[in-house]
Amino acid sequence: MSAAASLARVVELHPDPPTPVSYDTERPTQAQYMAFQRMFSYFNAKLFDGSLPEPMLTFSRKSKASGFFAPDRWSARDDEKRGVSEIAVNPDHLKSEPPVEIASTLVHEMAHLWQHTHGKPSRPGYHNNEWSSRMESIGLQPSATGEPGGRRVGQKMSDYPIPGGLFETAFGAMPDSWFFPFLSKGTEREKKPSTSDSSKSKFLCPTCGDIARGKPSLLISCIKCRVAFVRDGETRAGTGSQPAAEERQARSAPPTRSRAKLVSTMRLDEVRESVESNVQDAIARLRSGKPDVEPAANA
């Protein structure tokens, strides 16, 4: 069938202005794909002059993208040389995004089909200047951010309707009843209750900020800094000092003389305690008559 004949057939199926339709929802697969095919044919006629070949229309949750285009992914069973490209829409987005976003995703992928058929695509997935110019001509502004001012070419590309453009006009004339009659509930699973032990507390080293978790009664120290951990949100026991969160903020500030003096005093106390402990051990050994060093065994 020639392009002119194909366009005439499309216009026959979708007169201007479009009329509402009613899908047989007792046959969900048929109804859903009839809506898909109807929208493709409509935008093909309105935005591409009916010049696009028929693709394989599918639903896919691949990579959580809104949609994708795959050139010549299919072939006829009786003619493997006859390639059929694929246009997919993510069914999970049918419920989370408004119809105009779904329609623009479809037209976005149709622009890739146009370039594959009539233009010169770049590397796979790249949106080059030819594709961007075609999108602008049909009323969709390419934008890497999906907002005005975003780059119009690149690997990942979104778009938004140009006010008063062809796409906005065509979508506005499309009856609501043409849209997909079924919406996917998505793949989100019901959240399971947390299995973590709620009785555990978070402990922080007031010097280096390292974190540990355990029972609220846990007494632990940071070997690296030689200071006791404190429970998050509490003051250090027996010192009346500031909460741990404030201590972390203080540690991020430039060191002061008083702070350095405090740390030095804390470490001197620990050294003094260690020396006293060693002396006591040595005295105990002398009184018991046990030498400090055990004699080596005979070879």
C-alpha cells in the first residue's frame, strides 16, 4: 500500500474531528492494544503525514524508562529480511503520569521511528540534531531536563509540549475515550514490617564520629581515639558536655586551644591510669615471687 493510500486509510479510521469510542473491556488485551494502535495511527496522520511504517507496539518495564524504540527488532516468520521496529511504553507509567505525558512518550519514540526510516540516526540511544529538529517541527521541545533551557541533544532526553504546537493541538482534539482503558498497578510490593531490632541504639565516638549499634546498656570505647562512645542524642555521661550531634559539629570546626587542651588532658589521664596499672601488676608479681618474664623452654 502506498503512503498516500495508507494516509487515506488512517484519515478514514480517524476522521477530523475525532469521535469518541467505546472499548470492549471484557476483552482487556484487545481493548488495550486497540487503544495503542488507534493513538499511533492518529499521531502518525496528524504529525508525520502518515509516513511511518507500522511498528510492533508493546508494553515493557525495561529499565523503568517511560518508553523506548528498538529498530528492526522483529522479523516476519516467512521473511526474516523484513524488519519490524518496536515501540514500547512502560505500563507502570500509565497510572503515575497524566495522559499528555504518555502521549508525548509515544510521539517521542515515533520520532525515532521516523529518523530510522527517513533520516540518519547516530549511535544507539543518542538524540542528535536531526531528531531534535523533527521533534520541534511536530510541537515537542527536546530537553535533557524536561524543562526550558535544557540541552536539546544528548544520550538521555526528555521533552515538553511547545505551546500552540502541532502536538498540543492534536492531543487536545483527541477524545479522552481513546486513551488506554486499563492502567497498571505497577510492581511495587507491599512493604514488609521491619525485622531490625528496635531495641538497639546508635552510639557515636565524640572524637572521630564513628558509629556503632547495640543495646542501650552497652559500654564501648573507640580504640582509635581512646574515648568512650556516647549514645546518639545524649550527653556524655558524667561530664555534662554538649550532645553528640553538637560535638560532631564542633569537631568540624577549626581546633581551638581549649579543645586541644581538653583532649590532651583526657589522654594524659588514660596514660597515667595505664602506668599505674602496670606498676600494680609488677608489685603483685614481686610479692608472689613470680618473675616478670617466663624463662625460655629448653630447646
